[in-house]
Amino acid sequence: MYVALIVLYILLVLVMIVVVLIQEPRTGGGLGIAFGGGVENVIGVKTAPTFFTNLTIGLGVAFGVMAFILSMMSGAGTASTSVVAREAGKGTVYKVLQELQRQAPPAQGGAVAPAKPTQPTPQQGK
């Protein structure tokens, strides 16, 4: 069913592209307003919505609803935690780091190996 919805979604997108491209452009809109043209749009003269305008609105709503449905369906079987959080909970990350430290070659060329932490000794006489 998920694959069928994806195919339907792609068809919806293609139809929406065609409908938007078929529409007749509004006169004086777009960049014409920025350069002094299209005063009737700024003042508020409205035109009646055409069939293609209403169809575009309907396709846009369908696009949003289907996108929401598909996102809910795709996330239904996944875990809510990240991979790093799950692996850290198992201790796997810590084990991998320890293994990498064991496999690391010894320091060469005068490099000093990092000091190991030591336990403080209690001082006597104070």
C-alpha cells in the first residue's frame, strides 16, 4: 500500500506541475511590481478565481495531506531513539573505543604516551 501511495503522490506532483504551467499569468505581477508596474494589484483589484486557480489550491491541499500521511507511514516502524543512543546503551561504543586503543600502534619518534591516571596517596603527617 505504501508503494501505491508513493506512485499516486508522484502522479499528483506531475499533475500539479502541469496545471501550474497551464495557468495564464497574472498581468503586472511578479517583478513588475518591484519596478513600478502592476499598480492595480497593489491597490487591491481582484480577479475572479479561475478553474485552474481552484484546481491548484485543491492539488496543493492534497499534496500536503499526502505528504503528511506518507511521512507518518514511513516513520511507523522506526525506533524513537538515535543509533548512537541505542549503541551507547549497549556499551558498544565504549567497547569499540577500547578495541581501537588496544590496536593503536605504539607512539614513535619521541612522542610521549598519555599518562595513566593514578590514585592519590594519602599524605601522612598533616
